[in-house]
Amino acid sequence: MAVKPVKVISIIGMMSELDKVVKLCGDSRMFHPDDAMSFYSNKQGFSPLSEKNPYSVSIQNLKSASDLAGFKLTYKKPKGFNKSDDELLKYSGDFCDKIDKLSNGKLQYKSRLEEINRTIAQVKHFTGSNLDFTEINKCRFINPTFGRLPKESYEKLNNYSENPYVLFFPCSNDDTHYWGAYFSPPDKKSETDRIFSSLYFESLEIPPIAGSPEDIIKALEDEKEEIAVKIKKSGEELKKFLDKELDTCNMYYSKLMELDSYHEIKRYVYKYNNSFILVGWIPADGEDLFTSQLDGIKSIDYSLSDGKDEIKHSPPIIMKNPPFFRLYEFYVKMYGLPCYNEIDPTTVVALTYTLFFGIMFGDVGQGLVVAIVGFLMWKLKKMEVGRILVPCGISGMIFGSIYGSVFGFEEAMNPVYKALLGIDGKLVDVMNPDTISMIIYGSVALGFITVAIIMLINIVSSIKRRDLESALFGPNGVSGFVFYVSLVVGLVLQMFMGIEVMTPVYLICLIILPLLLIYMREPLGRLVSGKKKWQPEKWGEYFVQSFFELFEMCLGYLTNTMSFLRVGAYILVHAGMMTVVFTLAEMMGGVGFYIVLVLGNALVMALEALLVAIQVLRLDYYEIFSRFYVGEGRPFNPVIAGKHRA
């Protein structure tokens, strides 16, 4: 339940050594650059380096070339590969030009091929019509226009019967159009074209090839064969070029990516005359390795400071959890990373999420299926939630064995209980009326215990954040904990166990006094923190506002505790849904029984797994996180050669 310690390092040196320092920081894979000026009060004389990145354009061009030609660029640490900037930029430019030439020629051929196919498809509608486009195009006193007319528009030609020039001669038709031509004298062409355009006529561009439609199609087919040969030749030339140059290109690309990453660090560099200053964060356990490398560079100096001493600069967060708890960092990151001086809630999420999911989704068979599906989701699709479903499914199996449910068969575990425990029935009979009351009370008790534990965590977290107001007088601090626990325990002992504990002393010391401390938490918090201005500006306004906040807080205790009723409710919902499935299956009988049973189990698993996953996450986010977690940290994002920082 902690974040990994980090340190801030400030590096100062001569500008002549900057490239060496930047390369070292990038190669270390542990340097997170930060704004240097935020660490210094006197900024006079400092100016940002402001160097233009000379590599980004070449990298983008290489990526565009790879997309165009259909090959993949891969980054590999360019060890011993040293080229000047001019050599790098020239090679990338020449390579991209060659790819453009080879690829664009191939694309042009493909474009022409598509155009030919479209033309052939259109000209085929005029085959068998004995037309000779060569002779028709020689006409001097009439202009032919070939194309297609929608069938709906063809029927509208009757509206132009008085116009002798609006005549359409169909040659063939398909489901939606008539294919043919209309003819008009030169002086009437504009008017006729306008009329047919209003009828959605689509003209056909006749290729400048002599002869009939059959002759045109044959000529175009011959051209297709020629283009196919050219496309094949272009592809072979491109492949030959890539086979020869791709490895070299990847080396240049890797070097450019490395230098581009180094330049990312330079964005954080400030100049002061002929000197530079660079500030960043490194893991505390990497200090010795990083500084030993810095010691090898002359004319530089550096200083380090612990992250706990630089809280105001928001140290970046490296989460540190054991393998099982690490699975649940996915949910924590969705909410927000912890601040450097607060408790990492990953352990809380891992324990509560797994426990609540298992309680609400208790079934041995269905839990096994959920675990298997989650494993496949992770292995095949790399879905983070899949890894979480594996322990959740196992938890469902554990509680399913307690409920005695296997794919909804409520008596399936009875022989196991008899053999191992010597009992005839189930450990917990969910559908028993007496058990239902126990489940409801147990859910409320689980909510009470969870909220109380989270209050204790908040007290520790608040002390770590040096927030004494929240730790001592907050609704989730010492005062809130004493009030909440004393009230619930007192009511349970008094009402359910008949023990008279609600005495005047008990009420005054453990109920009323904590409420008064919470009521006065702001001025008391400022007072214990040593602030001079601890009093509110307007006491009357403060008293009224605090009263309503106190009232809302008391309602919050009630609603937060009652919110855990959903845990018990889903136990009953699961049993109820499976009862419905078995009822329907028995109504079907025969083979239908097994079909309904399989489909019903699948539906219940999919629906309930989704709902339970959401509801448990809601409990964590709203009932648990809201009591102790700030979640305003920023991720540790070191510069790594070959990768762009988010």
C-alpha cells in the first residue's frame, strides 16, 4: 500500500556537455524530465533552449512511406550506429522519394485498372446493339449522349412529349436503370442536357477507341492485361528494393527515433549564458547507477532531493505492489493515481473487489467459467479486465462451494459436505427464509466493518499528507470513527442484545462530543495546524453551513452502510434467476431441459458477471475511495529511446 520512492535530480553544466547528458538520461530509461523553473525562485537570466526538432519530419515521412508501401518499421537499439544529422536526414529523404516513386506508379496503374473495369461494366450495356461509336461520333448535325436513366425518370419523359428533341432510345436495362442514348442538334444541346440532367441522367464517357461496343471492350481488356503486367513489375521492383534496404532503413529509423527521444528532454532544458540546467525525477533505487554514469561527464554538477521533501512539486508516481495486487492497478489508474504522500489503495481494491465479487457471484461452475473466460480475454486480447476476472472467478467458486451451488444445481455439493464435514445439508442455504434475514444483516455488518476499516486507513493517510484537520476532526477521521462505531455498536448492543450501554456518559463522550468536534473541524483544524487565522470570517455563516454539512454527513453514514445491502441482494438475485432457469427447463422436458439449462446459465453468467463487476466497482469508488483517497497523482513517465511520451 505504498508508492515507490523517487528523487528529484538537478543537473547543471556547460552547454558543450548537454548532448552527453541528454543521451545518458534517455539511455537510462529512468529519467522523468520536469520544468526546471518550477524548482527555482530566482528565474532571472534563464531562457528555454527552444531548439527546433530536426527529426520529427523525417520520422513522419518514413512512417507515411511504410503505410504507403505496406511494410513495418521496427525500432531496435542502434548500438554502434553513428551518423551525422545530415546523413540521417538525407537517407530518409532519398528512401521516401524512392518509395513514393515505386508506390505511386503502382497506385496509378491500379487506379487506371479500376477506371477500365467501370468503363467495361458500362459499355457492356450497349453490346449487341450494332452501334458503331466511331461513325456516330462523326455526326456533324447531331450530338449523341450515351448513359443511363433511372426507370422512374424514364416514365416522366411523357411530360416532354411536345418537345421533339427530348427523345431517349434505350438499348438495355437492369433493375434500376435504362441504358441508352439521346440525340440533339448542336443549337439545342444545352437545353436538352439541362432537361435530362433534371431527370438524373448519368452520361457515359466513351473511350476514344474506334469500333463497336465489343471492339471497345476487347481493347480495354487488352489494356488490362498490359496494366496487370506493369503492376506486377512495380511490385517486384518495390519488393526488391525493400529486401535490399529495409534493414538499413530500420537502423536509420531507430537512430532518428532515439535522437527524437533525446530531443524530448531538451524541451525541459533552460540556458543561462553558456550553461544549462535540467531537472527530472529518478527512482530512488536507481540513484547509484544514474549518478555513477553522470560522474563520467566532466564540467557538470548535480544535486538530489527526496520526493517526500518535494511534495509541492507533485512527485510522479511509480506504483509498487505484489503480483496479485498489481492486477487491480488497472482500476486504481481509471480513478486516478495516488499522490506521493498518500496510501496506495490498490491493496484495498484487490481485497474488497475480489471478496465482494465472490460473495455476490457465488457459484462453483459459473465461477470456473468466468475465470477461464477472463484468462482467455487476457491471453488472446490482452484485456486488463480479463486478468482481474481470474481471481474474481476463483472467489466465486469458493463462495459457491459455501452456498452449495454448481451451475444452479443447489444440491450438487451435498455429497461433498457429507464426506468432508459429516453434515447432510448445505453450509448456507440461500433460499431458506431464515437464511435470507441472516444475509441481509450480514450485508449491513459487512458494510459497517468495511466503512470502519476505511476510516482507520483515512486517519493514517491524512497523517501522511499532514492533513490534521481530516485526521482528527473529519467525518472519516478520529472523531468520525468514534461517533460512527460508538453509535452502531451502542444501537446493536441496546436493541438486539439488551445490554444497556446508551448511558448519559456514553452519549456525551462517544456520540455528542465527536459530533461537536466534527461540527467545529475547520477552526480546530487550523488551530492544531498552527495557523494564525484559525477563526472563520463570519461565525454565524459558518454555524449554519456546518449544521447542514453535519446533517448531510449523518445521512451519508446511513446511506453508505445501507449501500452494502446490494451485496446480499445479489446473492438472492443469483439464486432467484437460477430458480427461474430450472423452472423453464423442467417445463420444456427432454432435450429441451438441457438446452434451456445451458442457455440459461450462459445468460445468467453474462448478465450477472457484468452487473456484479459494475456494482462492486461502484462500492469501491463511491463508498470506499470517497472516504480516504485523493487520487490526484501523475504517472512516472520516463523518456525511453524509441518511444513517445504521453
